[in-house]
Amino acid sequence: MLRITVELVPHGDEDRAKEIAQMVIANDGTGDPYLGNYEGWIGADEYTDEPAKFGIIKGHDRSKGVWELVRLMLKSILHENHTPNQEKQSLSQRLLRRLAGREE
């Protein structure tokens, strides 16, 4: 799992740094050493554990690196309107529960 955190650091003052956004990208385990399949999301409702926006990447060429994966996931999340798998044991639901501290 990758967690990408965006912080605002006003005038470079670390004491005033504040997290303003977060994205999670998780390997769904169905790829191979060369191509990966991923689920990702930005934001999550703290009460329902639902992602604010959700994305899917299939067949990512791992040799292109992490920033290409982040770029593709942002494109998927912001433009393709995927919906998360609602099954209790789906990858996104398990990770959202774990990240929210509600692991069963």
C-alpha cells in the first residue's frame, strides 16, 4: 500500500505544517512481476469508511515507476467515476477499516 500525503507548509515554517490531502493506492494482488492492478482513493468518511473518490488501475507497467502510478491513479480517481467494491472483505473495505482503526 502506498499512502501519499500532501502537506501545506506556510512560508516553509514546519511548525505550521498541516496535512491537507491524502491518497491511498493498494495493490489488489492479481498482477504479476511486470504488471500491477491497483485500487486507490482520496479521502474517506470517518463514519462510513467510504472513499470520497475511488479509482482502479489495471495492467500498470511496474517499470514506469511510482510517479506514473500516482499520475494514473489521480486520473482514474478524478475522471473515471469508479465506485468501490462494497463487499465487506474487498480490498478497499478491509484497508479503509484498518486505516480507520476499525479492523475486525
